[in-house]
Amino acid sequence: MLRSLVGSEMCIRDRSKDCIQKGKEWILAHSHAADAITADLRTRCSHPMASFDTRLNIVYLVSDVLFNCIKSHDGPNKDKMSTALARDLVYILRESYQQQPADDQSK
């Protein structure tokens, strides 16, 4: 299943609005596996070879998913996803910020 998210690996590499939206839709459609999805995103952010763009795209994707979960509180799966993301959000943001040169941190 996570390979499907990695199948949307392009969405993690491409910051276009369309790709972020498709990634968000995939995550919300598979929110029953929220813990595995957020763990994968966290691992991707903490990977030593992850580029700044990859980390930034993950932050955009997480932001979009969380916004959608808050905006339309439909059912237990969205609750599960928002809870899982809230738990891992600090780690994702920290890895995305601290691993970068000062020039990129302002982005």
C-alpha cells in the first residue's frame, strides 16, 4: 500500500497544486492506515539523502491533509489521520527545517 504512496512519489517530488491534491486524496482514501502513512512520511523527512524540495513538498502535503481533516470532520478515519499527523508533525517539521542550510530555512 505504501508503494502506492511512493507511486505518488512524484507528488512528493513535484510541488504542483495538482500533485499535492492527488497525494492528499490518496492519503485520505487510505486513512485507515494513518499510522503507517505518517511513519513513512516521517521516515522520508529524516532520510539523510532527502532533498530540501522533498521535505518541503511533504510539509505542503501534510498541511493540505490536516487542513482537509479539520475542515470536513467526516468520520473516524479522518480523526485517526489527523491524530497520527498531529503526533508526527513536530518530527516532520523539525527534520524539514533543521536539516537545511540557512538560505533554505527561510522558504
